[in-house]
Amino acid sequence: MTLDLACAWGPVTEVGGAPAWLMARGDPGWPAGLEHLVDVPARLWLAGRHPPRAPAVAVVGARRATLGGLEVAHRIGSELASAGIQVISGMARGIDAAAHRGAVDGGGTTVAVLGTGIDVCHPAGNLPLRDRILAHGCLVAEDPPGTDAAAFRFPRRNRLIAALSVAVVVVEAAERSGALITARLAADLGREVLAVPGSLLNDRSVGTNRLLRDGAGVWLGLEDLIGAVPRLADRAPRQRMAEATGAPLDPPLARLLELIGTDPVHPDQLAAELAKPAQAVAAQLSALELLGEVRTLPGGLVVRASKAAAPGARDR
Amino acid sequence: MIARTVSCAVRGLGGVVVSVEADLANGLPAFTIVGLTDRAIQEARERVKAAVRNAGFDFPQRRLTVNLAPAEVPKEGTGFDLAIALAVIVCTGRALDLGETAALGELALDATVRPVTGVLPMARGLRAAGVRRLLVPVENGPEAALVEGLEVVPVPTLQACLRHLDGVELLPGPRSAFAATENGAVTDVADVRGQETAKRALEIAAAGGHNVLMLGPPGAGKTMLARALASLLPDLTTEESLEVAALYSLRGALRERAPTSLRPPFRAPHHSVSRAGLIGGGTGLAHPGEISLAHRGVLLLDEACEFPRSLLEALRQPLEERTVTVTRARGSVTFPAAFTLVAAANPCPCGHLGDGTRPCTCDPRCLAAYQGRLSGPMRDRLDLCVSVPRQPFGVLFAEDGVAGPTSAAVRHRIDAARRRQRERAAEMSTEVTAPSRFSVAADSHLNAALDGSALAIACRPLPAAVRLLAAAGERLGLSARAFHRVLRVSRTIADLAGEERVGEVAVAEALRYRAEASG
């Protein structure tokens, strides 16, 4: 029966140049977590590399994320990766994509659970990202190859994300967000749910903040995950990210850098704070930028640079 | 019997002297006007007929032919009415002293003389052709009087005109004062609260002739800043001012800007403007567009991303050549258009990116697409990019706020920087024949015009600056074009600081005005 269906849609042997295969329930390597579902899928299409037997944590969130949210998702992805934990997400735009990128940039593996057929890239703009995931992890799909994106398939896909992971971290979610569906499904399956707290002014933190009020764990760092999921306790970070310890900065530069946090700030505010002319601050900002200490965002605001590369530019 | 009077047609920004010839012949009563005329001139027959009769003359009941020579130059408008009427009157045997005299003006049926557009450029053209006395409508008197060496006679009616020509009752000279007001209040940079980075960028733009891209949410003060840029530009010379006034006269827009003003004009067309309105054109003969009205001043394109892309692309040629050539079916004309462009845009479709008070609700992906509406070649001509954040109320209404320097004070620095550029250009022109981005000589000394080898020679960056540029090219991934923009701007920053060669600090500051985000 299973085989018939596969044949009806035509065998898929590769996706984006990477090997693809079909796995049926009961096959060796069938993820045990899926058995917790009420409606266990009969088969899964996979592509890329065989996933290692490592615990997996889902990182999900809004598609229309803020720049700060993307930064956070990227950081969580690479933190998990450096701890040897697989990062699961849905390869959507925004938080999902940033989490996948973070995992790959952190040298880990990542699993993208698709709501489409295994050979369909949705959204199409994520094609470069999909190629990176194929090289460093795998794609998983429940629907037969060729299945196009449709709104009703994504909540179905979310139950797989919840079932495949030991915990779900929600980074940014508006009041009604698919990420909240994933969180609810995960809680129903007994998975840990963690949420990143956000500002009351940010409409894309409403969902995550509510999760926190309703009893989700707070994600402030990897230690929160390990605290919530004791069996991850042996997953100490393989290596801390190397702190940039170059030559100490000039005192004026260091003073300016102190004023720049992870919230974007306009150079005018910095100039006002330091009571210096705008042009002097501009020159110093360039110096800090060339030292890799700050980044300029589209629109001219500056922000403290995380040591990872900027979002959006990574796949190119 | 043949009579001859003189009038003028407009061609581009110049006047073509038109000889109005009237011939009365025997035959059935008829009145024909020839000479490549438009509909308004054909209708002049009815106006002239009625006006001549109502002025107390008999309109000849014979075959009357009027020719507007040179007959190959297309002519349009109602400005020939007065000259035609005078020719008809002379034709009927009335002697008039019309030596070295030209006439412009539309006639009403009761023989009143009505104002026409383009009197200033026509008066200049007539003066250049040797005309000494000009009969104009009263309303056009002041602008015609701007032309030196021309006796301007403002005529209220056809009868008064004849009495003046006979020497019976002389008409008073033109009003010298202009009722025209400046277009909008002048904004001084000191009036702009906060926005220190933007104000500094404007100073650089005014000094080096650079075009500016301003990114900021609606209501942040982009328009005010663009007005302030106009207040930073150096005064026009009298000749330049007259040229600008001539363009306004052609558009009949002298009411919007005092033609005697030496301050550079400021224009801010809405994004629904038509191509003819922005670039120039229109039915019949081409009229100057907004870009020519902004000649030697500032053209603000607010919501630049909302302008049709084809319109923005059409700006490329004028931005480079400092003139615009409009080709119509009846010939092509060239208008000057040496403006400083200020393109203002929201940073994102919702406008709140980097706002601070409200989060941006846009998909980060559509940022690139939105900003991409300004095409690469267009951005290549915007040397300075500056973000204009919304100001908190505290800054806007601070009583103790330190008012910055006034435009007049900043202009001293700008004048000095421009002087340095002029001297350097003079030196360089003896060394090399440098290619210039601008083809108009008047602006080719400005740093914004530097390109290629001329840019390298003009900048001569110090070793520390070279190291910084190399590091920037590597770390920030600057394209060659972005690199050139940074160099041009750093040259202007060094000129403002009075430095012979471009130093490290100038380059570091210039890097902040690039359009690209890092990463």
C-alpha cells in the first residue's frame, strides 16, 4: 500500500542534488517520538544526510519577525548546535530560517520539517538555505513529492515538529501564530515548551509572553533548556564561542561602544549622549564597524554586533 | 499696403524674434494668419477683429493676410495678438512709430491687454536681437524690466498703447516691486531641532553638490531638511537668477518665486506628477518641468519609492548632463536642469523601521525589494545616504535646546569649501583633461562631478586613509561604485575641514553616509 502510493507519485531519488529516500513506520531509524502522536504518519520522505541519533530541539516563531527576533533565533540555533543538539524547524521565512542558519553556522545539524512535498521549496526564496540544510542536515516531509504549499498542511506539519523534538523554543509569535500551535501540540505530547520573553511594545512578543504566563519555561540561555530537560544535562556546550579579545579599544571608542547595545540606536542619540558633534561620532562609528564591534542596519541605525554574521547575508 | 511689427516666439529657453507682416489686398473680405501657427493663434483673428473695432477703428473689409516670419518656426500661444493688431492698424493707413519696438500680449475683445507666459525669456531674446522698446501687458511689466537696456512699456489697453506711441499720453514705467513671495517660508538649518547627522550630511551635500537619499518615517522632518538644504546653497549670481526666473516665466510660475531673488529655488513635486510635469514637455511646444524649475536649487522627491520607476529613470540623464532635452513632434528643446536631488523615502513599506516608538511590521525580506525600487544607477547618483529618525517630543519642544548654527553661518564654511574645489579644478585642468560626470562647465568643479582618474587625483588620500579604505572595502564589502561615492564624499569632508589631502577621519565619516548596511 505504502509502496503503491510512492510509485503513484513517482520515486524521488534526489532533492537539490542530495539523496532522498522513503521511510515507513517500523523501519529501523523510525523516530520513536512520532509514536506519541495520535495520528502517526505511515511514512516519511527524507532528503539530505541521515540524521544522527542526537536529541533535537525545535526553534519556531513568527515569519514576519523583527530584526532582533531573527538575531535571537540565530543565536539560539548556534548555541544548540554547539551543544550537539539538533535544531528542528519548519524552514519558513523569519524565525524558522534564522534558527536553521544559526544551527548550520554553529557547526551543528538541523532538520527542516516541510509542509510541502520533499522536492518543493517553499518559500522559493529559501532555496539557498535549503541547499545548506541538505548539506548539513536533512529535510523531512510527510506528504508525497510534488505536494504544493497549502495553509491547512502547516498545522499538520507542526505536530511532527513537536513530536520529533524533546523541547520547543518559541522565539517570537504574534497573538495568533502557527508557532503557538506547535507549542500547544508539544505541551500535549509532554514536551517542554520554552519561550523567549519580549517587550510589551512588540506585537510579536504577545504570543510568547502569554506562553510564559501560562507556564512555559523562560529561555534566557542554554542552561534554561538543560534545567527543563534533565536528560540533556550531558550536553555541555562543545566550546564556548570565542570571545573577541583583540587589542583593547581606545578609551573614546570604548566609551562609545558602551552606549551601543543590542537595541538599534541612531547615531544622533549617541552624539547627544556624548555631547559630541555628529561628524565625530560618525567617524568613530566607522572605526568600530571596521573592528567588527558594531553593525549598521538598513536605515542607518547601529547595533552591537553579535559575533555571528548578519541575518540575510549568510546564504549568499 | 504692407505693415510690419515685431513680436517673439519661445524656443526652449530662448526667444526667436518674429516679424509680423500684414498685407491688405483687394478681394472678398477675409482674414488669414499663416506661419506655422497653433489653434490659439488662429483664434487670434476673432480677438483682434473685435479688439480693433472696440478700440475705435474700422476693421478693413478687404482681404487681409498676416504672416508670422520666420514661417518655419512653430509658434503657439496668444502673445502675438498685440503685434497682429498693431500691424492691422498700420495696414489701414494709420502711421505709428514702431522703430526698434516689439509687442507682446493677448487681447481681450474690449481691447484690454492680458498677460502671457514666457515674457522674461522673450524679452531677453528680443534685447539680444537689438530691440530697444518692448510693449508688454501691465502684469508682465516687472519681469520684462529685469532685462537691462530695454525700455519696457506696460500697456493696459490697445487705445492707451496707441496714445503712448503717438506721444499724446505717455504710460508710466513698470512697477519695480515684485508682489511675488518666496515659495513657502525659508527654512533655516537652525530651525531644525535635533537631526544632527542629517544636518551634517546636508552641509556636505551643499559643499560638494552631492545628491542625498534620506530615509525616515513619515513626519520625521525630511521635507524641512530638504528646504534647509536650499538655504545652505550659495547665492546665485544675477545672471543665474535671471536664468532661473526665465524658466519660471515659461511655466507662468513667477508668482511662486520672486525673480529677483538670489536664493536657489526649492521644488517638491508630488509623486503623482506626470512625466511632462516633472521632466518637461506638454502639448505643442515643450514647457520646462519641475526639474528645470529646481535649476540651481533643490529638487525634493518625497516618497521617492512611490514615483513611477520610469520617471525616476528619466532623471538619470539630467542628473548627469545638468540639462534636459525634451523631444516633441514639433522639435526638441533643451532646458537647463542643474539641480541637487534630495530623494526621501520611508525605510520600509510600513515606515517604522528604526522608529523606536513603534515596531516595524514589515517582512525583513521586502525591505530589499522596497528599497530596490530606487534602481542601482539611480542610487549611484545619490552620494549621501542618511537616516532621519522621528524626533521625540522632548527634542522638538526643548526650551533650553541649544540652537545650532544658522544657515548663514554654515554657508561660510560651504563657500570656502566650494572655493577650494574651484581652485583645485583649475589646477587639475592644466594637468589632465579629466573626464567629468557633468557636462555643464558651471558645475564640473564640484566634487560630485569627480569620477575615475580625476577622483583619484583630487583625493590623494593619505596612507592611513588608504589603509582604512582597504579595510572598509574588505570588511564591509563595498562595491566599486559605493567605493567611489565614499571617496567623493570624503573629498568634500576634507574640503570643509580645509585639508589638502583626504585623511583618515574624513574617510571614516564618509563611510557612515553610505547606503549599504553592513554584514
